[in-house]
Amino acid sequence: MIKLRGFLSHVQQLRIGYWGISSVKAQSFSSFGLPSPHSHDSTDDDQRPAEASGVGRSWVQSMFSRDTTSRTNSLSRVRKWTSDSGNLAANENGTPRKQDLSSLGQKKIQTSVRTLRGHSGAVTALHCVTRREVWDLVGDREDAGFFISGSTDCLLQLPLSHMTSSFSTNCIVHLCEKVIMVKIWDPTLRGSELRATLKGHTKTVRAISSDRGKVVSGSDDQSIIVWDKQTSQLLEELKGHDGQVSCVRMLSGERVLTAAHDGTVKMWDVRTDTCVATVGRCSSAVLCMEYDDSTGILTAGGRDSVANIWDIRAGRQMHKLLGHTKWIRSIRMVGDTVITGSDDWTARMWSVSRGTCDAVLACHAGPILCVEYLMTDRGIITGSTDGLLRFWQTEEGGLRCVKNVTIHNAPILSVNAGEQWLGIGAADNSMSLFHRPQERLGGLSSTGSKMAGWQLYRTPQKTVALVRCVASDLERKRICSGGRNGLLRLWEATINI
């Protein structure tokens, strides 16, 4: 019976091809009760194996169907798939063709990029846990490399204090409050990376930090919340700022340093839930800050275009660094050197002790969003909205741009440099990992510059998404981006050198 139906279907195809009879409207795979081969959650661009299985199933079902149209469409799909997709076909001896090897290799590279789902709103803050913090999370596993994310998503929950009255008056909707969530991710648990969800904020989370036992976050609700890493319990809610909290930093000795749009920088004692002191004041919103806990030097910049330096231990302001003409977006302090990046398309190098501008870097065609300083090389890396990544080398008489990288086509959001590895993240969800070979450490490259020795090692396939924040874990060769669609894209470049 099966052979007969197959023969009749073949005759039907010959009849259509000879007489030119066109078939009626083609049916989709869903008409056979089969799922679509292109799932909305799929992250692999190569879906032809799934399509092949779908076509095969629909062809078998059409052989047992009395509808000749379905048989015609199924056979045409089979012929189309076999003619178009030679990528997964095999030779007579069963070995893949040459083009198969390249496609399979590309698919293997793509598996190193994972999509982490859990947020329903745009991811606005992302923090990478350092080695000294990890042991409190999962014992002594130093290879964990957790990421902590904050977003705009919210959960409507009913306050316990109004639970009784709400059910009696049927006004539950009016008594619900919006709760913003912070999430902790463990990249080592494939398929179940979400480890904990922290609830407490009522508006968008803007900044996240952590130490060995706690997580601290700042939000647009003008509050700072401290959680316990192990139990995910809310420990303290610090209130005192009169504007959105833009920066948080967890310090040793149960201290928290915060900056906000009210122009203040505050020091908090978590044990007493109080603000110890307002250690710095700016004339406008603070957008970025850096603090050296070993020296007590604090530097901050923001909308007033001034980079301020304070000595917290002495309780005095050291310098007001004037020179930028627009907002200061990024700041980096290493030793006696401070690097600032501004919306005026320039970056500047300052001396902490002297309070002077040592160099002006003006080669970008847009605001500079991120800066990095390498003390061993005495070099600077800048990333801008023009999509360019520039490497600067300190020489006698000033700084010189020794390398330009143009692989990104969107604003550079993150630059994180180590001794041998450099992680870059851009707003178009593109990432790149740079490597400097061991023999070039401390030596000159072929061009005579240490900074020019950085080489592009790998970049994953880019997906269509807009990114707000990026964090890098260079020790484990991981870069994570947070998108406006609520998805985290984790790239793990498994490299053995």
C-alpha cells in the first residue's frame, strides 16, 4: 500500500510537470501538527538539519493522506531542501564534504556563545565577580566567574502589611508595588545559569558591586541595597541621596562608597546602616568615580565637566581638574595617573599629585565612553561612540596613537585590560578579545611600541541586539553583554595557549 501511494504521488508530480497544472496554496508545516523548525528561542543560525527533519516527517504523513496537494508540496520541499543544502550531505563513503568541515567548525565556535534569559526588561547594569569574591559563593571553586546583572524589569507584588485590607476591599491592583530584580548568574551551570534573584529596588538598577559576602546595588529610586550572597536576603537599605544613584563600590571593613546625581559622594557603614560622611561634593550629577582603598584617594567626574580629586583620609579636596568642556563619561585611576574620557571627543591624562594635565588625546570623532590605563606599558586605550578603539603609547614629549582598531561599528561600551588579554564590548552586541603573546610582555613589538603588540585573537558572531552594558572576565576568557531586550549574551572563548 505504501509503495502504491508513493508511485501514485510520483505520477501526480509527472502530470503536474507535463501539463503545467499549478497546485493550490501551499500548506505550512503547522497544518500537519508539527512545530516550526525555526524556534523563536533558537540562537543557532544554521537551522537546516531541523528543517530537513520537518520535511521528512511531513513527507511521510503526506503519503498516508488523501490530499494530493499535501503530497505535492511535501515532495517539492524535499527536492528544494536536497538541492539547496549540500552542507550536510555526505559522499558515497559516508564522509562529509569539504564545505561540511567549515560549516561544522563554525557551528562549534557558535556554541561558545550562550543566551541567558531571566530579565524581562532592559539590562542596565552588569558586574563581574573577581577571584577573591568567588569562594564565598560556591566554596573554593575559583573557576566559577559569576556575573551579576540589574535591569528595568519589575515584578508586581502585594505588600504584606496590606494583605488583609486588600482582599476585603477588592483593591489589590492599587496596593501592588513594583519590585526591580537583580540576578546572579553562574556560567559553569550550562542550561541553568541563573543562581539567585534579589528583589528590593522599585526603579531601574544603575550600578552593582560586591565583596566576599555581599552584593550592593544603586538605583534610580535613590536607594542603595545590600544583600547577602549566600542567602540572597536583603540586609540593609541605605537612604540619603537626593538623586539617582549612579556608582557604587563595596570596600573593605563593611563600607560602601556611592555617588549620585545629587552631586555627592557618600561613605556608608553597613553594620550601623548609616552614612558616615559625605566625602565629596560636585556642582552637578556624578557619572563616574574611582577610588584607591590603599591610599584613600577618590576621583569623580560628571556633568559639570570637572574631575575632582579628594583625600578621604585627610578629609580634604586635593584638586579640581579643569579642561573638559562637556560631560565626563569615564574615569580611570592607576597610581599617580588619572585618565578621563568626555563628550567633548577628547581624553585627558592627569597627575594626581600635581593636579596638572599631562596630555590631551584628541583623535576620536565622538564622545569617549571608556578609558583604560596600563601601568606596565604606560599606555592608554580609548573607546568612543565612533566605534574606534585607539591604543596610545607614552613617549618623550607626550602620547602617540600607535594602533587603531576598526572591527566594531557601534559605540565602544567597555574596555577591560589585563597583562595578556583585552576584552572589548560594543553597543551593537559585538565583542572582541585581544591577546598579547608572552614574549612581547615588557618588550617592543615589531613597530617599536609596546601598545602596538596587542593582536585581535577572536570575535564571536554578532547578533542583532542593542546593548547597554558589558562586563569582562579575562581570567576565564569570558565577556558578557546585557541587551535592551532583557537577554544576556555570554561569550566563552575556550582558548588553550
